[in-house]
Amino acid sequence: MLKRIETEAEYDDALKRVYELMQTNIKKDSANSDELEVLSLLVEKFEEAHYPVIYSHTSSTNNSEFK
């Protein structure tokens, strides 16, 4: 049964299962495609909460620091 990912161990298990599913020839609207979709959403939610992406507000045209 799919449920919210709450621990790093559950997160690791979910990533492994996502990888396994992506290595198969999944048919649209199958149980495996549904599982992959739900797991992907659960992984995304966990990552948003535990690994937030912080965006820089620096200008992409200001490259003087790289010269």
C-alpha cells in the first residue's frame, strides 16, 4: 500500500522502487504506471520538505566573477 514517505529509509525504498519501475516497459493505465505516478508524487513531496532548492537572485548576465 502506498503511503506518505516519512523517513529517509522510506525515501530510499521509494527511490529504488521508482528506478525498478522505470526499467520496465510500463503500459499506460496499468497498475505499474499508477504506482509509478503516485510514488513519484510522494517522492517529490518528501524532497520539497527535506531538500528544498534555494534559488539565487543573481543576474545571469553578470559573469564578471567568472573571468
